[in-house]
Amino acid sequence: MLTSTASWSGNFDAEARAQLIAEIKETADKLDRDEASRGDLKLLSRALKELRYAFKVFTPYRRTKKVTVFGSARTPHDHPDYIASVEYGRRMAAEGWMVVTGAGGGIMEGAHVGAGQAMSMGVNIMLPFEQEANPVINKDEKLVTFRYFFTRKLMFVKEVHAVVLFPGGFGTQDELFEVLTLVQTGKRDILPIICVDAPGGTYWTAWLAFVREQLLSRKLLSPQDLSLLTVTDSVDAAVNEVLHFYSVFNSMRYIRERLVLRLNAPISDKLLEHLNIEFADILESGRIEREEAHPFELDEEHLIAAPRLSMHFNRRDSARLRELIDVLNGGR
């Protein structure tokens, strides 16, 4: 499961660290015994090197909230989508959020222009074209360049607290469906997913109409699955959607068989009872209850005092869990 590590301190005992490193070394030894091909060994070696370096770059910023911004590298500077991306980056940086993009031109450059170099991070990809990082993030210490899309895509989703998409081509569509799939299947913690058009734009409304007409009508989706994303043509709404999501809700973590929601503020007995009635369908057993910090959470010292709710979540109805978080935050 992909859990945002932005709130993780990285502190755990030396014995546990040594055990995990030993497991990595054991896996490498097994590759030798398996007589893995040169090509397979090169792929694994490069992927591990890329991820190790990326983790090193992101680690100092893991306590800082981050939003990934996707969109076309081909959008010109005078296009309304580009102008909207600049404003979105500026607004999120003003709220203390860092902006992560693929480091290219177009929408990616626009979001970085708005955020400024200090609040920008980039995860570039080596391509025979459209490869050069944009001037805002190029040669910055917060830029990571990848050979493989799969390692790059991991960082796009693993290290952030929200995903925002402006109009784009195959890559943008790919990233949207990937993050939706990860959240829908519970392989990634719930986070805001927002599709943003420029004012009056129709790219995402047309996309959503396709989803309703071709996926939802054929029962290839559940109606609740559409709760996982927001479509808007307002930068204000896109900013507020992210901030509101984290107004009461802070983060989530599984501890053994129970899901723990960490909160920024306590909730009333009345709201807790409402949650138990409204969302009884997503519980494997028992009730939603208040909870104290578990010893397993000692690696997140800054969250020890946070109020918590604990439940035996069925791990199936992620869209309904998103709806529960919306109710926690006071409605969507």
C-alpha cells in the first residue's frame, strides 16, 4: 500500500533497519543463485539506485505538504490552462504547500513558475524529446531525473498529499487513471484528486461525461467511485478542495487489522454516532471508536497527541471511506 511518507520522521530502531537492509541483500544474493539475466539485473540495479536517490532528495521535505500537478508539456504560455496552472502553483505555495511536477514545460512549468523555485520539486524523465527540465527547477537540488516511468510514477503518488490534473495528453490520462485505481483499490491512502479546467473549459467535463456514459452506465464503476475525484473550472475551488480535505482529517494508518484516522481536531459525540450509523456498511465488525496512539505510531512523534478514530474497515469500499472523510470535514 502506498502511504504518504511526508509525515514520517524516518526514525525507527537500528535492529529493524538492519533487518530490512539484510532482506534487500538477501534478495540480491538470490538473483545470483537464480542466474538472472544481464538485462534483468540492469533494470533492478537502476531502479533501486533511482529510488534510493529520490528518497534521499525527498526525505528533508517529508513534513511539508505537497501536491503533484500533472498536465501537458505542450501547453503554450498564453493558453488559459497555463495561466490557471501558474495561479494554482502560486496559491498552493502561499498556503505552505510544495508543488511537485514532471519538471517539463507547459503546465508543469506553469505550476513551478507560480510556486517559485523554493517551493518546487521536480521528477523528470529521460526521453528522446521533451526531456529538458524547465528553467524554474533545472539544476535545482530538488530535481530528480529518472530513466524508468514506473519509478518516477511511484514518487508522484507516494510522496504527496494531493493530486491535481490540468488538461493533457496520454501521460496525463495515464496518471489520472493510475492514481484513481490505486485509491479505489486501497493501494494508496485516500487523498484529494482534482481535475482542473481553465474558466469555461470543457476538457474534464467532457471526460467525466464519458466516464458516466460508458463506465458508470455499464456498471463498470460504482456511483460512489465518483466521490474519489472533483472536476472544476475554478482555481479557487481546486485550492479549497485540498485545504478543506485536511481541515479535520490529517492522515490514516493501518495498525494490524484496524484503520486509524488521525485528526487535526476532536469530533463531537453526536458526529461520532452519525458516522457509525451512516457508514456501518464499510465496517467489517464493531464500531468506529475513539483511540489513543498505538506504540507502533511512535515513529510519528508529531502526531502522538492527535485525536484518533479507529475502525475495522473492510478495505473494499475506499470511495465510501472518502465520503466518511468528507463528513468528518463538515461536508463536501
